[in-house]
Amino acid sequence: MNLTTGSIPRRITETELSVSKHKLATVILDGIAKRLSL
């Protein structure tokens, strides 16, 4: 796999985006679970 200087920051950004999406999904699912348990 050939990494250019341009693809490294893009890869970091994609990783941060997927992490933040995962956190957001966790928060949403947690909120739904709490609402259902009330």
C-alpha cells in the first residue's frame, strides 16, 4: 500500500470521523435504552 504525504492526514481525519461517529452512536443508543427503561 503506497502512502503519500497527502493520504496520511486524510487517513487520520477518517479515523477521527469514525471514532466520533461511534461515540455519537453510543450516546444515541444509550439514550434510547434509558428512555425505554423508564
